[in-house]
Amino acid sequence: MFHKLYPNIKIQIINRVTHETVELLKKGKIDLAFGNLPIEDETLEIKNCMTVHDTFVAGNDFKEHQDKNPVFELGAHELLLQLAKINLGVSCVIKEFSEEYIKNGDVFELKQNEPIPERNIGFFYSKNLSLTPAMKEFMKFFKTV
């Protein structure tokens, strides 16, 4: 939808952990970042987007081998879902972004003895950045999601 309103605005998406995106913002390499909250940094304007819930998922073959331990760890969400789907172990993923895989039966949620605490995801940008009209509209879109 944003791209239809602003077809000449180039958006480049990079995948980094939150503390790396904060560093990129401070160095002026990016204008806007999304990440896990809370972030304590007085140089950043921080806006909460949504509350999310982490969950552990695995492929259907894993039901028979739940005592196995994962061999490696990754941070790319879609890749984590794909690896769980093909039975390469257990993945910790954001439930709200994994519902299609769970609903379709590609993976199943592992039951936890204790619930994993919810957390928040938000966007942030440098307070020193002059926001363009397009950037303001882009941020409004995420406030309504």
C-alpha cells in the first residue's frame, strides 16, 4: 500500500538484531529501524508497534523425537520456520508471524510448562533526523497494523 502511494521512494530492508540497527541509526546508515523493545536511548524516538508472543515450533516428525537438542541457532524468522518444517529441530519464533505455518499443520507448537513472557516490537529513529512527508506516512502505516 505504501509503495502505491509513494512509488518513487526506495525502501531497502536489512535484517539485523536490534542493537546492530541502533548502531546503524547512530552512524546515519539507516533512517528507520524496527526491533525489540524496550530500548533505552535518549537520542532515539521510539514508538511501540505491537505486542508479540514467542513460541517454540517443530516439524511433525519431531513429535516422535522430542528429546533431541537443536544443533545450531539462527535469527532469520522465515528460515527458522522452514527448518522446523523439514524436521531439522525446534525453532523459537514469533507466534503472530508464524500462524499460517501452524494453521496449515506445517509445524506444531510445543507446549511450555511456563508461558514465555510477551514482548514488544517497535520502530525507532534518530531524534536529529528531519522526517520527510513520505517517512511520516510510512510510520503511520505501522502504527495502524
